[in-house]
Amino acid sequence: MKYINLPFRVIYKIYYLIVFVLSLIISYPIVYFLLSKQKRFPKAFNLMRVHAFLLLLFAGARLKVLGVDNIPQNGAYIICPNHSSYLDIFCLYTIFSKYFVFTGKKEIEKWPLFHIYYTSGMNILVDRDTKTGNFKAFKKMSYAIDNGNPLVIFPEGTISKEAPKLTTFKSGAFAIAIQKQVPILPITFVTNWKLLSRSGFWKGPAGPGIAEVIIHKPIITTGLKKEDIDKIKDEVLNIINGSLAIC
């Protein structure tokens, strides 16, 4: 069966790559203008939400979100999802209406067109290879939280090539949550890996379908200390993994 579906998957990936690149090119002048000044970042965020909605629409991905009531209504918190697909980011922009800040790996600054979303200062690039880079990113994350903005951190650091199987969680999301004493909001992307995975151009799953998302109850970090990082990291991993057990 997988060989029968192979031509469709390849055609779908080529189609979606063209849609994605064309959408970046068309929106780039407006995005560039909005991201040229910090005071315009909220408007850029709203444009990105529309862009994300359209990209899901063209992907044939229908969102099914469980646990919307678990989203905190006030203050900053850490949005902590598994990273299973190229569609994950679009889902987050579509689900969350409140302005939030993304963190991403430093390599993004080399990506054509897309890099502007991070190099403009709206979102945060993390250089994990140097202590200086980590410290600068940590300061920016602290600043975002102090301004009441939720922060998105994928604890796996990148899209898992073996999704839905989780890769090792890094400690950054949990360290900043405990230091700033803000809640952690675990999120499971249950089916996105089936819609557009990273597991290879030829063999990776791809196609339209339902993007099922589970928003879990926030984990309170008030009173927790540095030595609790591993404990809270394991708790979040187990919560997300539990929802993936059905895959």
C-alpha cells in the first residue's frame, strides 16, 4: 500500500512546497514593513495568523483541537509542544490568538525569506553551541515573559525524524519556566506527522487530513526550584507521550 501511495505523497509535497514558497514571496514586502519596527510586531503577528490559516487550508489540514479551555487567559506561560511536522507552527498560530514569541534554532537565520521572522527580533534565535549564545537567548526569553507574552519552546529542539516517537527533551523550556515561575502548557500534535513529516521526501507520510491537537492542563511551577527541572521535564514528556500512545 505504501508504494501505491508514493506518487501521491511526492506530488503533494511538491505542490505544498510551491504553495509555501509562493506565499512567502507574495507576503514578504508587507512582512518586511511590519517587522521593521517593534511597535508593528502585533500587526505582523496577526498577519502571520492569517498566513498560517491559509497554509493549513491549502494543505487540506482540518484542525481538531481538544482542551482549548486549558489555555491560560492572563499572563505569560511556556507553550511546550512536541515537534512532529512542518505544520506544527501553522497550527499554533491558528490556535492562539494572543501574541506569543517563538524560539528557534540559530540555523534559521540562513533560511531564505523565512529568516526575517526571527532576525527581525520578533522571535528568538537560540545558539545552543555557545554559552554566550544561550545566555543572550535566555535574556530575550526573560524579557518576553516579563512583558506578559507567552513563549513557544519545542523541547525536542527540532522536528523528530522518527515522529510520532519523541526525541530527547532539552532542559531550556523547563529551566526558564521555573526561573520565571510561569506555567508550562503541554501540547500534543497527535496526527500532524501523518500530514507532513520530516522522515524523508520519498518515504515520509504526507497528505490532507485531520490535524488533531490536544492542549493539556497547565503545569504550575510556583515554588519549584532548579533541582526540579528534570522532574518537570519528565512530567511533560509523559503527558505528551501518553497522548501519542494511540498512534
